[in-house]
Amino acid sequence: MTSKTNLGMEQEFLLIDNHGYVVNNADDILNDNDNREICVAEATHAQVEVNSSPADSITQLELDLQARYTALEKVCAKHQVVPLPASEFGAKNARSRSGKARYDIYELILGKENNDKTNTISGIHIHYSIIPGFEVEQYSLLQALDPLSYAISSTSPFRYDGVNSLNCHRVNLVRHDAFRDFPLHSKLQNYPTSMAELDSRNDKRFQEWQRASGLSSNEFSKFFTPENTGYAPIRKRPSIGATGTFEVRTCDTTPLDIALAISALYKGVLEASIDQRKISISNNDTYHLYPAIRLPHLKTLLSLERMAIKQGMGDSHIRSYAQQALFLAREGLPCDEHKYLQPIQEMIQTGENPATKLIKYLRESDQYAPQLTLPARAKANLFIRSLYKRSLNHDHECY
């Protein structure tokens, strides 16, 4: 089976000590001689980001990330911290970076409070090379999978202040709180009918952001372009790779086995759809991915978004949709890579994603509350850390 699209991943990590508390020493990690570009700076002094090389397969991606994450563990250990694939729960707080124009401009546009809110979250960005002649369909498929990405990956059942109530606070915070005044920058939009329409939307977003900054066009353009402006769920990145990429920005940062599962799900759906199926968009509340592809109408997609944010894989509609996506993805992946989809199949059966497991753990240890105590927030961090450590030694089994 010949791969029609390659992929790459960016994953953000929070730095914590061995007791589960946030540590603002990212610069020590970044400046360590053994870093060797394993990780780069992120929006706070308690975050680092690891970027993979481009990969033609999920197997290749896993090997690349395993090596990078193992190296990151060693560098972090020298500075008495460990990397955590989670957003902040308030077990002490990260300090936002400043003094770099892009960081300062975000604060200028959003205001300090909203900018600091967005800096408490950590996520995964997955790049898929744009498939010439299939661009509109590819973008539409990626957008249609949006609710599944965080329903499966969520590690944010608690907010930066320890408040609980949702399965995924990260997506809710961006789309419905911090970026409330900038819907074009953060929320799902209508499916594009052409690449020209998508480019026009990106230009409009860029111009809106520039006006909000108060900077001149020339000054603003030194730091932002239409392809890297705002928190759009999917970015078109023409400057990356031979054909450009679509950057999916919707996953929570999450343990490796689940990050690979999401990557495989998206890749499998894309590969199965090219040259094989007609893709249509529903004009009512009926939708399905298998055997025919009839994508959810935007109104339906927004309803699925709410379900995924609130309940994750605990919602029956989300589980059903995930199962359809799995059927399609298996067709698009080589048999030896079906194993990467196993965590999703298990979630469909149990209704539990990492966020659900975290809440369950805190209840069983009598640490759960609508707003976690400081020690409980640290315990929450350590629990997600344990899931991550297990994922680094994950032994895939075919099913």
C-alpha cells in the first residue's frame, strides 16, 4: 500500500517536579548542551515543544517520537523535572513568556487575562501533507473529524484553576472563552467549497487580527502571516513541505499511544477516501462515514463538538461516530498499522478517555471535588504522567 500523504507532529509538554507541581525552568532544558534541538520554547516558562520529522507511516512516526521523548526524559532528569502531556490544573502556575513580539502581540490583542488563559493549555498539532487535486475534500474530512480528536485525546477535565465540569476544558476555553470575540480565529466554520474560498478566509482572519493589534500592516506582517494567525482548528500551511500541509490543531496533548491513535485515524480516513469514494456534506442531521461518506452539516458538527467537550467518549453519538471513522481508517492503513487504532477501539467499548480515567482515579482516591485542592491538582498531574510513562513502553497488540 503506497502512502498518499505524510505527516508530522508537534507536541507540547508541561514541566513538573516529582511531586506533581509546575516548574518554570524550561530555559534550563532548552539551553542544556544535551538538548540538541530535541525541544523548543513554547508560550510559558514551564512548557517545551517536541517536533517530529516528517513520516510516511505511523510506524516511522512512532520510532521518531520514541527516540525524541526518551532523549527529553534524560535532559529533564538532569534538572529535576519531568515532561507532562497535560494542560495546567493549577498545581502552581506557569509564567507566560514576554519580550518576544509574537507573544506580546497576542497579549495586546486578547488582553492579559485571556492571553494568560490560552497559555495554560497544551496541545498536539498534526501536519498532513496536502494532496494535490484533493485539497477541498481533504480539508473537509479533517474538519469533520474535529470532535473525535479531543473526545479521544482529552487530558483536560480540569481548568487552570482546578475547576471541573467538562471532559475537555482546553477546547472550550479557546473557542468559547478566550477567543469569544474572534470566532473566525478559533471556531469551526462552514466547509470551504474551493481553496480560493479558504485562502480568502485566511486573508480575512489575518486582516482582522492586524486591525485588532493596532499595528500597521507592515509592522504586523513582520511577525504574522495568513497561515499562522489565530487559533483556527485547522491551518493551511503552504510553506511546509513540497505541497504544503494542513495543520490539525485540535488534539489535547496526550500519552503517546493515544497521540499515535489519532494520527492513524486521520491518516487512515484520508488514505481510504482518495480516489475511492464520493464525499458529500449533509444538508440535514443525517451523517455517516462508512460505507459512504456523508459529512455532518456544520450545525450537526457543532452539536458533536458540544457533546465531545462535555462528555468525551462517554457520549453514545461520539462513540458511534468514532466507530464509523475506525471502519474507514482500517481500509486506508496497511494491516500492520491497524494496531495503532486499538486505544480508540478500547475507548468505544469503555467510554473512557484519559480525562475520564483521571476523574475516576480522583474519585477512588477521595481527591475529587468541583474545584480541586492544590494537593489534588498535583496528584492529577502525576496520574497523567503515569499514563504517559506507560505509553512510552506500550506494546501494541492487533485486534
